[in-house]
Amino acid sequence: MAKEKMASQTEVTPEGALVDVFGRPLRDLRISITDRCNFRCVYCMPKEVFGADHQFLERAEILTFEEIERLARLFAARGVTKVRITGGELLVRKDVEKLIGKLSSIGGLDIALTTNGALLAKKAGSLKDAGQNRVTVSLDSLDDRVFRAMNDVDFPVERVLKGIEAARKAGLSPVKINMVVKRGVNDGSVIPMARRFRAEGTIVRFIEYMDVGTTNGWRMADVVPAAEILEALHREMPLEAVAASYRGEVAGRYRYLGGGEVGVIASVTQPFCGDCTRARISAEGKLYTCLFSARGHDLRALLRSGAGDDELLRSIDAVWGARGDRYSELRASATPGSEKVEMSYIGG
Ligand code: SAM
Ligand code: SF4
Ligand code: SF4
């Protein structure tokens, strides 16, 4: 980590991008557009916590598409080049295509989506028509029994596979797959997933199970380290490392010797805070500078108080300029059970 600068100053890179106390520029913005979801993945929204009486945000509490577009423009002015729309499950929000259209009109932004794929068969065509190019689908197993147990709403894997197929047919490209690996639950699905998607020319990224939020009962023993996943893959299908395509790329990239690519995201065993350029906005408009933050900065209050762009930009500058987060690097010494925001609220 670079030496800390004085927290009160706002610094910029030679290209004008805002940097934090460790010199990390603001490049990526993840926007959660809903805290609701049609799945109850055991590692994210356990049913016992997110049950029938769980209080989700009211409609009036979540940012409107106009508010999201305004913020995206301001963040783009501060150096953001990539926006990922996430949730909860973003496709459950009505008219999400309208938001894609608005964000596409900003220009110069790479717009990505992460979805559980349940509604993708229905939505792929309209997303493409709205200007969306790529899509990331989360899929934790090809084994229907394992998949149903992980999403915990008995959702069949076949319907997600149909969604992936529909995305390809609609011309969404690339389609990438994310799989969270939990020991003893879906680690047996790693090789079948790798084989199938390699054959289809689709990149799968295997993600270490993280201690996000406070409700998933995370234990280090449930994490399958990326190194172990790579060894298992290499035994079946020999691999070689590929250089990162840009600084701050979170996935370690590998090439199968016979062709095709695969990735691992080792957020627990090989933290990458030093290159973390991501800000996150929750569905109710709070700005978080780390996935593991306890508190966010209320941009919605500013937006709805009639603040001008200058005031909003000053606020963004102050928050990013003071950012010193590096939770994953400190994880070993962090207090278990410390206050942290939930993944379904802040987005992955
Ligand atoms: N609902 C969408 C989905 O599942 O793709 C978007 C939101 S979800 C919170 C974003 C990503 O975070 C998904 O790929 C999900 O698998 C991942 N995720 C959720 N909880 C996680 C955890 N505890 N550890 C690692 N990844 C997690
Ligand atoms: Fe929903 Fe995505 Fe969380 Fe699963 S990982 S519960 S699909 S938000
Ligand atoms: Fe970025 Fe926080 Fe994750 Fe580190 S722990 S990589 S700072 S989000």
C-alpha cells in the first residue's frame, strides 16, 4: 500500500481521476437497484433471516432511474468508466430496460449486469434492445438437486440454462458465469461446470465464499481456496496463467492448454484491496467505499434536498478522498461478528 496522504485533500491522477488515501483511483461503480430477490441463496440471503416478515425497502425509499442516471453521470465525471448494475436481483425491478437505456446514453461507460438468470429467458431480448451488451449470470451448480438447495426456493437449474441460452441468442456478449464455491455444498460441481462451459466457449469464474454481511454464518472452513480449485481443474484440464488485462482486475485468469479460459476470484485467500477501485451505491442511495463497510454516505438525502451537481461532486470527492478501506487485507485481525452491510443490500 502507498503511504497515506493527508485525508483532507482531494487528489487526482494525471488523467483527472479521483484517488483515495492509498492512491487508488475511482474507476468502477456498482449500483444496487433493489434489495429484493426471487432466490434465497444460502450464502447471501438465508431464508431464516430473509423470511416472509423481512422488511425490504419501500418503493419511495429506493433511488429512481433518474436519480441513478444523475449519479452515474457525476461518477463518470470523476473517472468511473465501468458501471455494474446489481442487487438483490436486478431483473425483478420493473422496467429495468429503461435504466439500461438511460445509462447507455451517458456514453463512455462500460455497463455490466450481474443476474441470477431466473428471468433472463424473458428479459434477454429487451435488455439487448435497450443497448445492453454483456451479462454475468450467477450459477452455482449444474446438478439440479444441489442448485435447488443453494437457491433455497427450489428453482430448477434448467431455467437458468435456458436464460443463458436466450442471452446468447439475443446477442448479449460476452455471457460470463460466476459460481460461488462452498465446501461440502457445491465443490463437487466445479469440474462439471468447467467442462460444460469450456465446451460452450463461455468463461466461468469460481468465487471464494466470502464473509460478507452478518447473516450467512460464514466460517473459514467453508471456503474452498482458489488455489485448491485451480489444482483440481489443472489435474483434469491443464492450465496456464494469463496476464491480467488491466490493473485492478479481480479475477485471476487462466487458459486451458487445449483452448478456452477460466477465472478465479480469491477475495479471501489472496486479497486485492491494493488495487480496489470500486465504489458501491445501495438501492436507497448510500455510497459505500468497501463491500465490508458498516455505514454508507447518504447521497439520496442530498439528491432529494435539491443539491446541485457541484455539491454532489464535493460530497463524492470527500468520501473517496478519505477512503482507507482494505478489509480483506485485515480480515485475519478483524473482529468476527463486526458490523457489516449485507451483500443483497449493497450488491456483489
Ligand atoms: N442476484 C444477482 C446474482 O446473484 O447474480 C446479483 C446480486 S449478488 C449479491 C452478486 C454476486 O454476489 C453473485 O454472483 C453472488 O453469487 C455473489 N455472492 C453473494 N453472496 C456471496 C458470498 N457470501 N461470497 C461470495 N460471493 C457472494
Ligand atoms: Fe439473490 Fe443474488 Fe443473493 Fe442469490 S446471490 S440471494 S440471487 S442477491
Ligand atoms: Fe475493495 Fe473492500 Fe474488497 Fe478490499 S475488502 S477489495 S477494499 S471492497
